Amino acid sequence: MTTQKNLSIAHAWFEAFNTHNLEKLLSLYDNDAEHFSPKLKIRHPETNGLVKGQDALRTWWKDAFERLPSLQYKVTSLTANSDRIFMEYIRNVDNEEAMLVAEVLEIKEGLIVASRVYHG
């Protein structure tokens, strides 16, 4: 993949997330993709913060979209190379303090195969 194609994946990711379009978001991921998030570790300690596969991703994000209808991400920085995208953004939810977030998407053959979220 070229850097430009990976940046287009990042833009599509943010568009899908901010419109809470679960199916469009999932279409960016490989069927066996892995996702790690500290929020996941807090809400579902049994996962140790890691879920695998589109069914698990669907369950996680569907819950988030339903629980947090105002959830939005504002991009502050995108950096990509041929196999990875590093994203920095601000997580906004009504009645919560804004949170700075970094996330890495690993890309293979045009799909996200792994994502890792980092925040305080």
C-alpha cells in the first residue's frame, strides 16, 4: 500500500466513527483483526483489553455507539507509511472531559489487521 492509500483509510475510519456507521467501520478491518484499548480493559477486564475478529469488534463498537451517542473524534495528526498509520485525536463525549488519544492501525492488503489505542 502507498502512504496516500493508507491515509485514505484513516480518513474513512474517522468518517465512519464520527457518523457511528458500524458497518462502514467494520469494512475497513480484516475478518481476523485485533483491537487493543485501555477502555476495553476497563469495561471488560476479562479481555485484558484485547478483542479479536469482526464479531468482537462489532459488539464493542455497537455498545460504545449506543452508550455514548455524542462520541466524536477530532483529528489532530495523521502519519502514515506503507504498512501503518499513526493517528492522534481528541475524544469528545458530552459531559466528559476531552481526552487526547493516539492510535496505531496496522494495514495489510488494504485492510486494518490490528489497532492499538493509547491514552492516559
